[in-house]
Amino acid sequence: MPKLAERQAPEAGVSPETDYFLWTQGQAALIRAGRWAALDREALAEEIADLGGSQKSEIRSRLTVLLHHLLKWEFQPQQRKYGWRATIVEQRVSLDDVVTMSPSLRAWPAEVLAKAYRLARVRAADETGLPERSFPPDCPYTLSQILDERFYPGLDEPDVV
């Protein structure tokens, strides 16, 4: 059975704005067929460039979630849950995956750390009910600590409920 992209011929008038999925499948079919002149080159180039931007956004988002949970872990030790630990592990693994796929973004987490921390601090205050001033104004962790699978902030690690 032919793949969807092989079954659907690109339709006239289909653009990323009118039907993004159909447009992407049509562009893929044109590339596979070697029909270079028929490609929507400008829109296709823009979409490819945006893919790189989405990886940067994913790194910042995952770093924010990771910091949010590290703050909760440190500042509400009596509330620690396995779900928090699972989220911390998931974000670390996923960050490593993105950077492994795109090594040129290895420096990006350091570049967006302060911005990610500001948002994580607000989220942690909202979720914990603690005043925002309870959390340090600047990120209290180094990037190597944040990404280290063995690092969990706070003094002794009480049992996790």
C-alpha cells in the first residue's frame, strides 16, 4: 500500500496556511519525485529554519520545567513525590536527547538559563503557595548540577511519598 505522501498529489492552492499537513505531505511527495521546480521553495525553507527554532524553544521549555521541579524539591521537601523525581529525570533525559541530536545547541541551555529560571521561580511560587521571595532571585544551581542525574538540591533527602 503506498504511503500517504505517494497517494496524494499536491493540490493547487494548498499552502501551509490553508492545510499545513496536506502541504507538508505534498512537499515531501515532490521531493521524493525529484520535482524540484514544483516545490514551494520559500515556504519550505522557512519551515526548515523554524524546525531549528523549535529545538531551541524545546530546550528552554524543558529547562524551565526542570528548574521548577528542582525548586519545589528543595523548598518543599515535606511534599516531595515520586512524580517530581520522574519529571526531573524525564526533563534531564529529554534535554540530553535534544542536544545529542543537535550538538550545535550544546551552549543554548546556558544562554537561556536566567530566563528559564525566572519563569520556573514564578511557577514554583504559584504551585507551592510560597511567596516568590522565598526562592533565590538568581538561579542557585550551576548548569552542570541541573543536568547531573545525581543532583537533587536540599539537605538530606527525606522519603518520597
